[in-house]
Amino acid sequence: MADWAATFGLVFGGCCSNALTLERVTSEYPKAGSLITFSQFLLISLHGLPKFVSFTRGPLNFPIPHLRPRRLPFTSYLIQVGLFYCVSLLNNLAFGYNIPMPVHIIFRSGGLVVSMLMGWLLSRKSYTISQVLSVLIVTVGVILTTLSSNRREETASLGSPTSRYLMGIGILTLALILSGFLGVVQDKTLASYTAHPPVRTKPKTAGSSPSSDAAGPPDVWEESMFYLHFLALPLFFSIRHDLTVQARALFASHARVTTFSVPRVAMQFTLPAVLPALLANTFTQLLCTAGVNRLTTRVPALTVTLVLVVRKAVSLVLSVVLFDGSDVTWGMLWSGAFLVFAGTVGYTVSGRTSKKDKKE
């Protein structure tokens, strides 16, 4: 119970706060999606380095880094890294095409239906009528909850050129399809290797660090979280010019700055006011990703998508209640929230029933 509480605490606490900080940054810098994605990938990779990289003493006692033994083979991550990189980049890139947060959430809530179709088409999974209806109820609930915030959608989308807006919709659609395919790949990978993980033991040498092999390999979710981000870092080299332009635009902004004075020292630091929100978004993404990866190794891809859709609905409700409650259709908001809750309960109950039937 403590493990599940920690998992859901990371998913809902980390991801909801991450959504709020993301909206704060993209509202002022809508074209900073690539920079946001790179910052998140870099922090998560640095966080995992001590667990997955150890050092041995080489010539002249020079430390030589090497990767520790893994639970999953290195090649199993290559397809996942490409898909995960594309999905993360496309979702953040869509904000640069005047896609408002409500429309963003509506499209990502469609991942439930896409995940179910992918599982049926590619993995030959079967779903009960109750599960299908529950997924549709959750999707309708998220759409109602999203549309309850009228002012955001009007101000963000009606003033934008149609062609640019449709381009953003196309980007979100592609990200949705790739995300569903990623869930199928992760399901198959975990099913193939977690039962008998191919952990390779490394023979101890005289120059090896005493802590390099003393502790066993980390959990599968930690390994997946690290390699999906670490192996994707070289891919950002292809968009290095965009990252440079976005970073310069953020640090060169003098419209809103925050000045920090160090007591008793003649020093002052002037930083863009949006930088604390960017740092908070990067840190909360670390918490969110940890929760999602923990959840991925415990339940099927469709259930993960269901939990994330519910999380998105919670994020939107918090955003509306805390920051944008003036022009909200409250009846639609709470009706949508009720449908999300009812659909989630229905999916959970129908899932348990189907498992019991299979055992009988």
C-alpha cells in the first residue's frame, strides 16, 4: 500500500504541479517547447547517473566510467527512446502553434481510445464491453471538463491563423498515435524480459570501485526512466540552433526580471521572472516521470493511459479553480469530473471482473 501510495502521489502531485508550471512558462514563451523538453531530459539523466554509472581505475589511476549491469538489454531501449523523444518534443512543440491548454488536454485524453485500438490491433488484446464503455465515459468527461473553461479556448485559438492552428492539431495527432504505439512496445518489452531479466554480472577487478557492484541493479522503472532520457540526449543535437534561440529569448527578456541581492556582498543577480517557473517545471517533471515509470511496470499500458487522463482532468480542474474561475461553466465542469470518476471506477471494476472470469 505504501508503494502504491508513493506511485500515485508522484503521478498526481508531481504531474499536476508540472502542468501548472508548464502553463505558466508557455503562456509567456509559447515557442520554448524544445528548451523545456531538453531541460527535463537533462535533469532526469543527471539524476540517474550515480545509480547507473560507476568508475574503474585505469592507467595512472584515471577513472574510467562504465554502465552498470541492466535488467533489460540495451537494444530494447532504442525504439522506445526514439518514440519517447518524438512524443515529448511534439507535445511541447504544439504550444508554439497557438494550441490552448484545453485543446491540448482534449487531444491527449484521446490517448485512451488510441491505446485501446493499438492494444486490439497490434497486441490482439480483448476488452469487455464494460471496459470500452468506461473508456468512452472518461473521454467524454475530460472533454466536458476541458470545454467548461470558455475564456481560455476563445482567446487562445480564435485570434490565431487557421493554417497555423491546424498545423498544431496535426502535431498533437501525430504525438497521440506515437504515444499509443510506445505503450504497446513498452508492454511487450516488459512482458518479454521482466519475468527472467537478463542481468549481466560483471567480474570484479582489482581496480573496481567497491560500491559499483555491491548494490544490485535498480528497479526496472528506474532503469527505464534513466535510459529513455539519457539515450535521447544526443538527439537534441539536431535542434541545437532552436535551443540556442529559445534560451537567448528567455534570458534576454527585460520586460519582467527578478533581482536577487546578496547581503553584505556587492553582488546582484538579475534573472528573467519566468526562470523560476522553468526550474520548477523541470523538477516537477522529474517527480512526474518517476511516478509514471513506476506505474508502467505495474499495470498495462491502457491502465497507465487511464490514470494519466484522470490526472489531466484533475490538473485542469485545479487550474480553473485556482487561476481561472471567472468564466467557467461550473455545471459542465463538475459533470465532466463526475463522468471521469465514474468511468474510472467502472473500468477498475470491469477489469477485476474479467480477471476473475479468466481464472475460473
